[in-house]
Amino acid sequence: MDFDWLQDAVRSLLLLQKHLQQALSGAFREATAEGDGLQAAVLVLLALVFGMLHAIGPGHGKSVLMAYFVGQEAPLRQGLMASVKLIAVHVGSAILLVLTAVALFEISFGLRPADFPLVRQVSYAGIAALGLFLLIQALRGAPGERHAQGGGLRGGGLLPYVVGLSPCPLTTIMMLAAVGTGAIALGLIVSVAMALGMVVTVGAFALLAILARRWLFAVFKRHQARVLRVGRGFEVFGALAVTALGLLLLAGELA
């Protein structure tokens, strides 16, 4: 099967992200240099669009959230809220690291806020640990009761926070530029705009996983005797996927 079209699509997306990042950087410089309110408004709009497109690329916890929501029944509201929490922690941790590093070290020791591998390692290890916990719950629990109540698996409430703990590199770069130009307030506004764009994309993936699961269960509903086995299988698969993703990310970070 020819996958050239997929490679071309990925290249086009990366090129578009590069152009948008350059436009965002240029707009930020102009807005801080001229103090132009119109330039600042254009900058915020660019940040929102870029956040949406940026989140389509690798990372941002999309795979972990999709694996989790494929493995359990959940309302659409829960998928959206999990995405909001994940991105809030993802962007907020980057802002906090930059401002803390600048305040404590003034970056005089050559320590850049992006170089905090321990934070990423803790995040990835936490994902794997939560995946194992969910797997134990899936193997020991009664999926039929959970599906009937719509409660889902316990422990998933921590997942967005653990996944989002890894700081957003793009926000780190933006906040460093903001600190360097003294435009910290504008940097925070731009970071929030990017975060809102990321929530739109990551939330869409989470909702897609929830709706796909519902569709599959509707298909299997005609074979009621198999629903419980299918539900248990989905829970085990989702928990295994979360665990595997966490271990792979941690192994890559340690390597």
C-alpha cells in the first residue's frame, strides 16, 4: 500500500507549522517593539490558530487520552474537561518553569527552563504507573456494572495532570522571548491563546475516541452476550496502551 500521500500530508503540516511559528515570532517582535494594539490582537489570533495546528503534531497527550477513553465509557463532558486540564498543566508548567528559573537564577548559570528532563521523566513514569493501575482495575473489576452506571475506570482523574506535567516547549520559547523583551504580560496572553487552540484539537481527539467507542458498542449491542467480554477487552486494551505509551516515552527520555 502506498503511503506517500500520508508522508506528504505530514510534511505539509510541519511546513505550515513552521511558517505560522515564524509569523508568530515576527508578530510578537513587532507588537513588543511598537506597542501597537492592533499588532497585539493579530498576535493573539495567530497564537490561537497556531495552537490548534501545533497540537495536531506529536505529543500533547492525544494518544494517551484516546487510549484511555477507548478503554472506558465516559460522557463527552469528561473528555473535554480532561483535555482542558491536560493543556492547562502542559502550558502552565512551562510558564512556571520559565518564570521560576528567571527569578531564581536569571539564567546566569546556563540553565535553560527547557532542560528539565527530570520533570518529563516523572510525567512519563506517572503515565505508566496509572496505566498499570487502570489495568489492575480492568482485570479485577466488573465492566458490566461500570458500563451500566457510566462511571468508567477509577484513577483516570489524575491522568490529565500527569500527562500534562511535561512542559510545552513552544510555550517555553515564547515565555523566554517575553522575559527577554520585558513583555511578560503579553507573553502570558499569547500562551493562553495557544493553550485554547491546543484544547480545541486535543479535545476533538478525546471526543472522537469516546464517540468511536459508543458506535462500536452500538454495533455489538445486538449481540448482548458478547458486550461484557468486549467491554472487558476494551478496558484491558486501553489500560495496556496507556502503560505502553508511558514506558515508551520514559525509555526515550532516559535514552
